Amino acid sequence: MTRDLAERSHPTFNVADFTLVEDTDTGAIVSSANLISQTWSYGGIEFGVGRPELVGTHPDYRRRGLVRAQFEVIHEWSAERGEKLQAISGIPWFYRQFGYEMALEMGGGRVGYKPQLPKLKEGEEEPFRVRLATEADLDFMSHVYEQGNERYLVACVRDEALWRYELNGRSEKNEDRQELRLVETVEGERVGFFTHWTGLWKQRMGTSLYELKPGLSWLAVTPTVIRYLWATGEECAKREKQEMGAFAFWLGTEHPVYQVMHSRLPHTQKPYAWYVRVPDLPDFLRHVAPVLERRLTGSALVGHSGELKVSFYRDGLRLVFAQGRLTDVEPWEPTQADDGAAAFPDRTFLQLLFGHRTLEELDYAFTDCWAGSDEARALLKILFPKQPSHVWPVV
């Protein structure tokens, strides 16, 4: 992955997007990071995201603030590019030091084993075919992918250049490379696509993205996909000299496959979480205001007017609504005389904003999280419901 980013043409990244720390006494590079720009969406509204990744420091140079110094530079770059948030998939706890909160679901899914493998009946032929994707399929995959993203709160937006990069831009040894496969009828009509891993992970072969065009039955198509994953996993097992143990749908907490293949996917893998940093929360809320207003329109608080003061203890937000529209979001500072209508310690509000936790879940987990009135509680629950996300990020 590092070598590809440094040496190959990437649609949103070039080698100048790396930060390096050099020991000026020896000339050795002792710490590094990078920033991979991309576009995500929140309820269909797009915004720029900066993804810091490949963060590493030589063990002899750790605990000297080298990562912090690089993140300050990366955050400046991201702000200059107009990106409204930064997100990183990283080790537990570490990035909380730099203003991040684990606030958005990442990964996880369902797993099945050999006893759950759907088998063709004697004399029965495979009802669908799986083949390599080609450049001629990119428009189809892009369209189907965009339709699938509508079921998620947060998703990654991909243009033609990014699809082409996913198809043939990565080197063979890049562990982040995934194979793109088309699913079609025996007559050659395209019905969907999926990715699959290039090798076994924990003796599993899985997919991180699987979509069908509207009007197709997931129950009809998915057995073919499972059999393909199993056969591909067995080939990898022989090559890697290990055992093929399971097939996996790494599609987050919710996906149509889970509904139609419930008994064939007995093991649930809990998701991890994206670290998210939102440097200007009022600006982000103003940007996604149409989503919040849409939620109000379809709720018991349709046409709501009033204000909502949300405390983060040291600072906070004031949201103003007029006849169901979010007319203003501004910074607000709680006082002893006015501590607001609700409070969220540290950056836990981001978990609510990105649909990762409900208000009740945060209220239960954090004693100093509260909503003080029926109006505030109802408004927060309507504006920020728990909702699945599935981000297939640019890397």
C-alpha cells in the first residue's frame, strides 16, 4: 500500500501528501504519516474528507510527540482543501489524543462455514455466472453502488477515476487490493457485482462490497456468490498452504444478505469504528441541515420552532429552528445559570451525529450525558437516529 501510494498514479493522492520526520543527526526517517483526500456523503449530502493513514514511528523515537506534530500539519492540509472532517481507521484509543472520537461503524459482518454452504441439486446448473469485471462494467458498477449507498447514513462517493483505480490501479501485492467481480445471468445480463479479498484472512474468504441492481432477488443470486467465494477461498488455501474455513460478508451491521441468508450466516462479527474528527461542528451541521430538516418533516415534531442548546461542558452548540427549518447553528458556552437542554461529555456527541449510538445508549454509558426535557429528548432522537453506515473508503 505504501509503495503504491508513493510510486503509482492515484486519483486523489501524490507523494507530497506524505509527512516525514527525519533525525537530522543520522538522516534516518523515524516517523511518517499521510493524508488521503476523498469525498463521503451524509444522508446523500457530499463533503470532503481527509483520511490520515500509514502512521508509524520507529520504536526508539516514540513518545516524543512526532505523530502529534505530523497531525497538526495534516489537519492544516485538510483544512486548506476544504475538507469538513478527518477520519482514520486506527489502533484503539491512540487517536483520541488528537481530537478524534470512535463515532462511525466500520467493518464487521456475518460469517458462514462449510455446513452452511448452499449446494446445487444433482443435475442443477449454476443459475448465475461470476466473471472478472472490466472497464466496460465501470458505469454499471458505479450506478448500482450509488443505489446501494442510499441505505446508509455515511458512505464513500466514487467517480470514474476511482473505479478505474480499484479495477487495475493497485499492484498485486497490495493488501488493500480487492478483486472486482460481475454477476450476470447465463444469458449475459448484468445483475450485480461484488468484491472479494485477494487472500484468506483468519481462514476466511469474504466480500467487503456486494450490490445488486433493483428488482433482483438477493435470495436467488446470493447462493451463487457464496459458492464462488468458497471455491476462491479453497484455491487460496492451496496456494497459501492453509485450510479454508469460512465465507464472510463484511458488509457492516445491516445488509439485505443478512435477511435472506440468516441461517447460512450464523456468526455475527461485531464492527470496529472509524475515528472521526470534526474541526468545525457548526459548519458541518449547517452543511447537512437538509438531512436534519427532512427528519423533522417526517416526525412528530413537524414544523418545529425553537432552540436547542447542547453542552459539551467547556463549550457547546445552539441550534435554532423555525417552522421545521434549521436556521442557525452557532457556538455556545454553557454557564452555571444556563447549562443547556442536553449535555454530552468529551466528543460523545459525534457518536449520536453519525448514527453510531442512540441517545439512550449514550445516556446509559455516560452518567454525565443527559437530556433535561421532553422537548430536548424528542428533538435529539428525531434529528439523530441510530442508522447503519458502510464506508468503502479510498485508500
